[in-house]
Amino acid sequence: MSGGVDSAVSALRLKDANYQVHGIFMRTWNAEDSGNPIADCPWKTDLNDVRDVCEKLGITFEIINMISQYQTLVVEELVNGYRNGITPNPDVLCNARVKFGVLKKYAHAHGFEKFATGHYCRVVTNEDDTVDILEGVDKNKDQSYFLALLSQEQIRNTLFPVGDLTKPEVRRIAEKANLPNCKKKDSQGICFLGKVKIQNFLSHHIRDQPGDIVNSQGEIIGKHQGLFRFTMGQRHGINVPSNLDFSYYVVVGKDLAKNQLVVEIERPTSKSLFRDEFFIHGLSFTNGGFGDYKNLLARPRYRDPVQKVEIFQRGTTARVIFEQPQRAIASGQIIAFYRDETLLGGGIFD
């Protein structure tokens, strides 16, 4: 239970379905423990909201300290990724390694039969007793993308009680039940950062290393403070005027060896910015694999629509060809694979 309305309504629905419900609040980060004064995580407010909801529902709950595991499995991976010029997704890492990893194992080790979260997803059991994750009914809130690296073992005995609801329906249920957090706004951004921009957070962990900004011809046109401050497709904050009306520079690459940021004037014909073919590593499947490789879809980023793709797999790597060119895909980002509404798995862009 995060303190938000989705997990609160999930607990309510489980109790109404006659489950014996026990809430878990997972502590992952705060400024006092990290020594990072800018990471102002609102965990105390969230904890109070969880406590109030559990009291209202008449269910037990406990606080589990996962700060060290989160630091090792998520935060360090995030920092090292940016230091090495890639863009990891901490929410996907948290789900695969901490929430459905360490935390779920803790739950089962303490005798709990099911593990539930407030994700907008659905889970179905097949005739062969395997389990699949489906997109949530509310396509605007669907969160299956963030579960793309889960395994079959991780999704077994898992429940998503709000996956068959829309967000407005969840709000109405919470208000009707008079839950204490029924009007609480949804959290935004990376969970442990609160309102802090990720570049400000990273600046406390990665030393600035100034270098040159170059265009695609290798000409020096400016200076940067550190490559970790930029990502593919970035338009703002480059501070290099284009000298052209209604045109601007955009990040199209990083040369780590030369410590150079590569930029171009954005054009639809830019092969550095728009590509249809990518290599993927770290393939992970929720239930077996791709199957017959037909009718495959992929979501290259959380808010992107699914796209038709061809996939040529070799072990845990693959070459993926999109039907339409994709803009500014960065190394380290997550790709999620689907057939219709069924999540097949995911991987990491090279």
C-alpha cells in the first residue's frame, strides 16, 4: 500500500471479496537515510495515509524497511546507468527486483497466499495453469508496461483488484466508502524523488565533466556541463541557438570516449533521431516467449501507443523492426511486447 487511492481501493475490494487482508507499506527512500538533502520523499505523509486507510477498513498493516535493497537494486543501477550514458527506468526495476522480487518473497515466506497491488492491469489463468498479464481496462491508466520484466513465477498468485476499473470508477468507490485518501492526487514522477528533477538528484551522485557540444559534422558549437544531464531527443536546456527561425537543436547522441554531446537541427528526415530498427538485450518473458512471432506489438515508452513490429530473436537478444520510425529512443529504456492486450514480456534498448 503506497498511500494512494488505487492501493486503498484494492484493499477495500479484497476485503469485500472476503479475503483476509494485510497491508504492507514499503519504505524505499528518504533524505535522512540517503544523506541527500534534495531528495524530499513524502514517505511520512504516505505512511499516515496508509495507517488511516487500514484503520478505516479494519485491517492490519506493517512497515517493511527496503531502503538498503532499493538503494542497491534500483538507485545504484539508475545512477550508474546515467553515468554510462544510458537511461534506465527505475519504476520497471523496482517492480522486477523489489516489489515483485524481494517484497513478494517476504510475503510468501510469512504465510500469505496472494500478493496484490494497485496496478491498472489484469491477470488471467490459462487452461495449462499458466498466468498472463493483460492491459488494464482503463487504457489511459494501463500500467502493464511497468511489469514487462516480470517472470511467470513473479506473476503467479498475484492480484490486481482495480485492473477492471477506470480511474473515475476507483475514485467513486473510494468516495462512497469514505476512504480518508479518496481525494488524494496521483503521484507524479519517480517514486523516491518526490518533486525533485532527476538531473538535480543525479548531480549529487555524478561529478560534472564539462565537454564539447558538436553537430553531426563534428563541429564544436557549444559546451556542456556533463553528459548525464541530457537524454536522446532532448530539446530544452542545450543552450545552443540555431540561428534559424522556428528551428532548434535536439540531442541525437553521446560520444562517451570524447565526452561530446551530439546535436542536430530536428528534421523528420534525421536518421539519428528517427529509426525503425533497434537491438534489444535482456529479453524477459512473462509466460514462455513470443510464440509464433505473428501479430506482435511493442510499446517503446510508457505513454507511447503500441506499434506493429517484426522481431528476430536470438536467445536473450533480438532485432526489432517497427512498422513506423520511432523518435529518440534512448539506450537503457524499456520496450514492452504484446499480442493484442496480453503482455508477453520486455527487454532493454541497446
